[in-house]
Amino acid sequence: MYRRTKTSYLAVILCFSLVLTLLGAGARQARAEDPYDGMRLKLLHLILGDDQYSLPVSDPVLRSKLAKMDSAVSSCAAASAPCSSGKGVWDILNRGADRTYLWVDLPFTSTDSYTKSGDITNSYNRLLSMITVYYTPGSSFYGNPALKNDVLSALDWLYAQKYNTTVAPYGNWYHWQIGVPQALTKIGLLMRDDLTAAQLTNYMSAVNRFIPDSAARTVSGSPVMTGANLLDQAISVAYRGILVKDAAKITNARDALGSVFAYVNPASAPNTTARDGFYQDGSFIQHAAMPYIGGYGTALLNDIGILFYALEGTQWDVTDAGKWNAYKWVFDSVEPFIYDGNVMDMVRGRNIAFGPAPGNADTGPVLTGKGLIASIGYLLLTAPSTNEQMGEKYPDNPKQAIQGMLKYWLSKDTSNQILDASSMYQYLQLKQIVNSAVPSRGEKTGTSIYANQDRAVHLRPGFGFGLSLSSNRVDKYESGNKNNVQGWYTGDGMTYLYNADSGQYDNFWPTVNRYRLPGTTVDTQKRTNSSNWTSYLSPNRWAGGAELLGTFGAAGMDLKSPGDIGSGGAILTPSNLTAKKSWFMFDDEIVSLGAGITNSGQTGSGWDGSPRKVETIVENRRITGGNEFTVNGTAQPAASGWTAALPGTNWAYLQGNTDGESSSVGYYFPGSAALKASRETRTGSWNEINEATPDVYNVMGTEDSYVRSNEGNHGAEPTLVVKNDANGYARETYLKFDLTNFVPGQVQFDSAKVTLVPTVIGPTAKAVQHTAEWVPGNSWTETGLLWTNKPSSNPFSPVRQWSGMQAGTPVTIDVSQPLQNALANNQKVFSLRIYASSPADPDGTVAYASRENPNSSYRPKLVLSGYKEIKSADYLALWLDHGVNPSNASYSYVTLPNRGRAQVQSYAANPDIAILENTTAAQAVKEKTLNLVAANFWQDGMKTVKADGADFLTVDKKASVLVKESADGLDVSVSDPTQQNSSKIQVEINRSYSGAVFMDPGIQVTQYSPTLKLSVDVSGSYGRTFHAKFSNAAATLLSSKGDATVRDGSYAGTNYGTSGFMEVKNEAASYNRSALVQFDLSSYTGTAGRAAIVLTPIDAPAKAVTHQARLVSAQWDENTLTWSTKPVPGLPLAEWKVPAAGSPVMIDVSEAVRRALASGDKRIAVEIRSLTNGSDTYASYASKENAAAASRPVLKITAP
């Protein structure tokens, strides 16, 4: 489609101010009679955006948007719309009294029930587009009565025939419970004042029949409603409630939000809907086991944002305390996965297989983040300006931070797709952000391990690295509804490298070799297409890793390749491949290790016809053609089709697709490798990976007319007459099809047939014979065609002839071969001549419908069956061949993003990394310039990793560990990627330190010298990283100024300030306790680097109990403090599982201490409460009055 340049868009944004009042005739009256009307007006504000711009529309971008909306409805001038020659949905709407469908391409006749039910949703969506322009000021069809009447008639027809309170549903449940209700309720919001009471009742009763409540499952096959599915239904329930003024329905929709706000319990059974939703680590799962923030998450956030906005300020205002989580998700679950406006494909599920609709191929790289960014725009409407309810880890002004986020993505959108795809309202919203003084966020950096969705993200200046894993919790891939049928290896350690090459993943999936995805180790067996919603979980648990300081990371996966799985769970193409795979993400390098690569039972040929074997794919990157590829200093051939074995490869350099080295990549192979490489030009279609892609494509005729000697032009007539007769009574018909704007350069089709429908048959016409011939010249026009200037024609071979015509029965003319020949010669316009080849017959007249015929379904059309739009791309692939049935094979390589050839060569000569171990017991690497060791331990039992020739790191359980030494101490991170350890991980580091600067709760130091020994309680941590910092520097210890327990109920007025312990419990009235502790900072004169409150449990519960600390800003005195007088706590600071008695808890209050020191109130206080409810949740901490001085609360401050 046409794309404006970035300069033109930004010039528009900077030159036009935002007008907040609506001017012009016929404006919608913004007056609410009651809360329901008020909510409807707010929703119309989002749908139309009409109260944010003035008439006449001066903004050229808005004018362009209006023009696109109008042309989708009718391609003709407004005064003549709908016109029989038009291509808009109004033009081709079937308005016949005896119609059986509304649009010929949505006929409700498919033998595939999913397609048939989809025709209903698509029909309503077309009506929505039509009625939207009717109510949009500035549209050419604003207030057009004929348009409104046609929509009303079509709505009544759909209600009577397809969607009502008695129809038996079929096909995909989605269309009945989500697709149609969303479109129909939006239509209702727009048309409510133009619908009769009976119409409104009918339409909304149909909606209520299928979704009487948000969680309804009225159609066979519908799942338990969770996450996006739940809210997709809830928003329609809310819209219906607003329309019919049903308070209970709106309440039901609002309350559905509650289950979505709640974070998922990671202990939920694998592969169940209980795992759907958001996790505290930022993961988002839908369909029980698939990361989906770039798919279902987009819809969910969209629904939440709209509901928040619509319900705000009403009796249905969302007051659930969990609502603040929705804004957290923007930072935790969305922001890290959007790179320069693209959502990383590894969180898009089967959506990666969705291409454009036929004939709508984009001319440039598709920005996959457009929808998710729009959803964030809706959340922005109600986003808070402070982080009081979100927590200290979030920006002080979340609303402004989100605006800065959007502003940055807009600045990186060089093709202006975000603005181009935005609605009228959101364009103006984004325009206002661009015009504002809000600072752009800038490039995001950081490293995150998402343990609950088996994903890792490593963002560094100039590039982003994504890692897609799988386990017994997260599927390798998802395939269903015929989508993503070749996603086989996308969860087997596939790596993604994002950089300045914005088009790297454009049309990637239909063209890349799906057997060779970067980062994967694969059995080259031939795979089968799968679309049966089968669970593709791995039997293995070890997947995940740990991050350190938010900058570095280690990740790994215990790979088991199952082959193809049938719908009953049977293995269709068994594979015994196993491997231990690790990735170590440092500053500007990613180290990849593989060990224990073993397979058995490999026989026969693989996908490429060669003997079946095992390969590790180092790279498979899109290139523009002859990009330089250099190995060990020697440039390799640039021609496509080149392939080579490259033994002894020590380093390689691949030139990027952008200027400079901003998208170049280097590769270093420690000790050299037997690399294989190929350049190839690959072609493919979206149909191959998404079998639901439409493969029947209709193109309507462009021009047509019939001619008769001694008569004028007949181009405007509704029929095309064919007749063989004497004395000037003969008629011939000419048809033209211009495919220029409908069929891209490369296409394939099984058949191409022109369809004509006879409308008038003479008395003897059934006996006549008609012939079609190819017209080589296409310069004729339907308004200028005469008998005297008709073009010449050539017969087909074989001849195309037919007879026995009947009125209303289509005639098809096969033009497959000549059209393929024409397209091969880049000729996209073709014409046909139709004439009567039987003897002259004065009664043998046949009239076919022309493109001006009022019955749009009869108009001439070209039907392309088995239609595929072919995509083409050049790739350079690098892989390591482990051979047939390898045993304990291994690999190692380092990816060096954004490096030039000389830089890669220099790195290889003096690498920054050293591989410490690469076995099935452990994989470990040292980054020498960072003095950082990262290791994955694959087995239980004591295992020691050596560094610099000496024992360095010993671990007794499966774990992921990072250790970094620096001038100010030692940082260590530990996690349990198996999420199975119900006890502790013992860690010993061959270093000694005098004390801990900070330790996450759950870490206990058992020895500081001569080696540092830690005991990390990972039970119930579900892959979370535990971090500790140690130093020999002296720390300042401040004793508690005051501490006390407060108790509710009948004890609400009792003071416990002199007690030797502070109690915490969450049970019931009179049994609830919280603890408060405060510190005076006035004696501290230095600068705070790290600060932590240290509390020591005296009594610990037998079961797992979680405590939370919140800041308290108001003054209080321990001698007078009671439950009734305790101050209201503020920001949540930390949560932890209560450790065993005597094991200190450290609460990070660094930011709070720095703020307090900079303020006049040099004091910090926290309240400790229990998040776990029950009579067995009692715990206590030592107070400042405790007899054991070493157990009393202290604030530990370490200088920077």
C-alpha cells in the first residue's frame, strides 16, 4: 500500500495544532442524559475521534485517513455512490430482495464450517466500516441516508437469516461469541438513535443469546474463558449493557477484570487454562502454554484500556486494587518486547504465520507492533501520574513514561506505519504526544529472563537479542485453525537479532528455511504440517536462567526433540535427539554452547534429500543479495546458490543491510569449527505456513462493453449482449481486467477463470454457441469502444466455447495459461472478446451482466483458485553438521552484533571470553574484560567449575549462576531453571568477603571466609533470580529509632512498642498483625550507594508465607502507635518468603534512603504485612528491645 515519507508526516504533526472542539453542520450532540449515555459518548469519542478535530479538515493526514475510509466504502464519487462500477463494500453490496448473501465473496456456502461462520463476522465488520463513515464528520458519506438505509436493511437481513436468538451455531465458536458481538455492539453504539426499539431489542437479544455473561460458553468447542478471550466477551457484554441500559451486565463486565488483574500462580498445573494471564516476572501466557503478549495480550490490553476509560467516573468505576497491575504490564510485559516498533516474533504465538490479505501486500517492512502500541494508547487515557499504587520500581510518573515510550517508537517508525494505521482518535492522540514537551524515552537497554514463558531478552545499545525456549511448561510452538503449520523449531532455542535492519523479519516466515532457524539444534527429519492444537510441551523442566544487575544473563534449555505429534498425542515422526544448550549474554557478545548432542535411530533421508543427521544452526539471516561474507579473512563468493564446507573456521563476518556496521554481524568460533554455509534465494507464500490463508481470490472487471455496427457506445449499460445475426444486428462483448493494483509481482494459481452470468436468454439462445478469444491490445476503453474501433483477438488453444446458457447460471472461461504467460511478461491487464460462433440466429440473443449491473453478484469477475502471492528473499545460512546419530557432540560460537570485519578479526585474535566448561554436567564461560563468570549446571550433585586454572564456583543442584567481581565487591545471581527444587541450592565461590551489602530474601551466608558459601532457598521461586552483593568495605549500621506491632479488632487501641518482637499475621479480625519499623538518618553524612533494612525472624511459620514491605511516610511514635493510629502505607518495596528463624531478611531501600537524605525529613519507615492468609501464618521479627542484640533491626548503608 502507499506509504508517506516520515518527513511529510512529522511536518504535518509539527505544523498543525490539536483542536478540541467539533465544528460543522450535523455534529453529534455531546450531552448525556444518564450514565449510560455518558459512557456511550465516551466510546463514540474513541470510535470516531470527531470531537478532536474541526471542519473543514485541514490536516492532510486526517484528510488522507478519511479518504481511505471512504474509498473502502465506495471507490466512486460520493454523489454517484454506490456505483455499479465501484469496488468498495457498499458498491458490491448485494441489495437484491431475494438475496442469500450480502457479498459475493462471503456467500455462507463454504463446506468449511469455520469459513462459513467467519462470513458472518466479516459481513458485520463490513457494515461497521460503512456506518462508521456515515457518522464521521468530514467523510464524503457523512449523513448519507442511502448508506444508512442499506446498512439497516443488511442488519435486518443478517438478524433474520444468520445471527439471532434461534439460529443453530456452526463452525468456530469465536465468531458467535466474540467476532459478531464486538462488531454488532459497536454498530449499536453508533446507530442507537437511528434504530427502532424493535431493531435494538432484536440485535442485542442475539448478542445476549450467545454471551449472556463475560464467561459464557454457549457454543460447542468454546474454551474456559480466560485472559483475552474473557475480556473480548466482557467488552461486548459492557457495550450491550450500555446500549440497553442494563446495570447488571455492565457490572458483570467490570467484575470480569478482577480475574485478569490477578497474577497467575506459577504452581498451576502445566497445560491448563489456570496458567493463562500475566505473571509477576512479566510473562504473559494464553492457551495454557504459549507466550502471547504480541497477540492475545494486545487484545486484552486493548479491552482493559477501553473499559477503564468508559467506566471511569461512573458507578461502575474500576476500584479493584489489582487495576494498577495493568499499568505495570506496560513496563514489565510489553516494553521489553517492542524493538523500534516491532513486537518480537517470539511472543506472537501462531500470529507469526499471518500475512496480509490477498492483494494487500505491503510495499515496505511491516511494523508488527502497531496493534500493541494502539492498546497502550488506550491504557494511557487513565494512566496514573504517580507510582503510589504501582511501586517504587516503576517510574515516578508512569503516564509521562508511557508517553515517552510512545514518542520514541514513533521516532523510529521511518515508514510512518503507526500513524498510518491508527484510528482517527489515536492519530490525534499520538500527534499530541509528538508535539508535547514530554522527553522521548530513548533506546531501552537491559536483560530479562522470563521464567514463566521461557523467553529471554538482552537489549544493548544498537541491538536486541531474543531467545525462545520451551519446557514442560511452555510449548515449543502453537498450531491450530490451520495456522502456523510449520512452527516446528521456533521454541527450540531460536535466536532473534534485532538491529538497524528494520526489514530483517519482514516476510521472514514464508521465505526462511523453517528447518534452519538460528540458534536451534535439529534432527533434519522431514516434518509434517500440523494444525491440531496439540500440546508441544517438552518432557524436560530445565529451561530458563538468571540475570545479573539487569544487564547480563545466562540461559539454557535441556532439549528433547519429539518430532511431530498427532492429535491424540501419538508421535508421528519420532526423534531421539537430546542436547544441553546454553546462551551467555554479556555486554556486546552472546556466547552459545551446546553439549551432549546425541541422537539414535536416524535412518533414511532428511528434508533436503541427504542422509538424515543433526545440525546446529548458527545463523540464517536475510541479506539484500551480495552482502560481503568473509571467513578467516577470505571473502566468499557472493552469488546466490553458493554453498560450501568451511573447515577450520575461526571467525566470520557478514555485512549488514544498512549503511556502516549498524546491522553487520560477526561470529567467533573458539578453537575453530567445521562450518557450513550457503547463500540462497528463497521463495514461499503465507499459504504454506498458514493454510487458512484465503486461496480463492476474486478480481472484479475493470471495463466492459458490447458493440454493434452503426450504433454508439454501450459502455454504461447494465448488460453485455452477444448475438450472431445478419444486417447489422450482431453484437460482441469485450471485457477488461486490470490486475495492477490487485495482484503483486509474483503469484501462483491453480486456475484462473472469468465468470459471466447470463441475465437474458432469447427463445433459441440455449442452442447457440459462444466463443471467447484473447485480446492482445488493451488500449480500448468502455466509454469509447465502437464496432468500428474494436480490437482484434486471437483464439485460445484449445478453443474456449460454451452453449446451453441459462439465466442466472454462471458461465466460466478458463484463462489460466494465457494469464500466467501475461503475468510472466509483467502484463497485468488483459482483455477478452466474447462472440456467437454458431450460425446467425435472430432469436439467439444472450445478455450477460456487466460491471454496471445492479446485482453485484452477477458482475464479471476473475476467480483465481489455489492463489498464492509469492514472496522472495535472499538468505545466508551458517550451520554445524554433527553427522548421523551423533553421540555427545558439542559446539561453541560467539555472536558479535554490529561489528565490522576488522573488529571481528581483532576479537578472534584476542577474544574477551574463555570457555571454562562445555559438558553435560556444566556449561560455563568467563567474560574476561567484565571479570564475569556465568554457568549453567545440568545435574544435581556437587560440581565445580574452574576459572584461571583454579576451582572457582561449586554448586550442588541444577542451577544457573552468574558471578561478577569488581572494585566495589562481588555480585552473584542464582536461579533454579527447573522450577522443581523444593529446597536449597548450595553455592561456594572461591573468594572471601567481610560482609553482605545486600542479599535477596532467601539467601543465607553460611561462610564468608576462606571461601564464600551461600545457601539459596529456591523453593517456590519458580525460576526467579536471587541476587546478592558482597564487599570488604565497611558499612554504616543504624539502629531502629522505633518499632512496634499493631493488631486489629478488639486490640486496635493497644500499643506493643515495648515488646521484644514484632508480629505479622494475616487471618481474621482481631488476629491480624503488622509490624512497623523506622530509622533516623540524620546522623549519616555520606552518600548512600546501597541501603537495606535487616530484619531477623524469631518465629517462622511451618508453611510458605509471603511478607511485603511498604514505605510509610507519616510520623509515628512506637510508644503510642496502635492499629487505629498507624499511618497509611505507600509504595510496595519488596516481597519475600519468610525464612527460617535466625536467617536475616534484607529489604532494599536504596532509593528511599537517597530520597530521604536529600529531603528535610531524614527518616525512613516501613510496614511489614503478610500477603498469605491463614491461622498458620504467624511470624515475628526481633525488635530493638530484643535481648539478642545481633538480631535487632538495623539499616545497613554502604557508600557507592
